[in-house]
Amino acid sequence: MNEKASSPAPASIDGLPFEKALAELEQIVSRLERGDVPLEESIAIFERGELLKKHCDGLLKAAEARIDKITQADNGNIAAEPLDVES
């Protein structure tokens, strides 16, 4: 069987900006929630969704690390302070 020949290969996630990765992830969640996707395709897009989630998490952690490094104190000195993120 050559089912994959009819569908285009998924685009690479490497280098995908956060906003585009998140938008694609939201589309995947929406499609899966509707429940009208065939089983094999559901599995494939779920796997891609997992990769997109990991990619977004990595980008967010990198951004948080950058923010930690550039926090400026009131006296003008640069101070590394952890970002206060409430869950």
C-alpha cells in the first residue's frame, strides 16, 4: 500500500516561528476534536501535534531564559531574575 504518496509530506518544524507552530497545533486540535478524521490520519496529525507542542515549549523556554537575562533593576543595573509565570 502506498497511501502516503497521495498526501504531501509535512513541513519541517525546525525553524518554524512560534506563532505559526501554535496556529498549526490549534488546527490539529480542532480537527481531532471534530472527530471526522480517519484513524490513520488522526494518528499522523496527533504525532505532528506532539512535535509542534515540544517545539513551542522549547521556544517559550528559550524566550523565558532571554527575559531572565535582560531584566533591568531600578538603579539601571542589569539583573538576572526569574520570570514570574503563574500557571
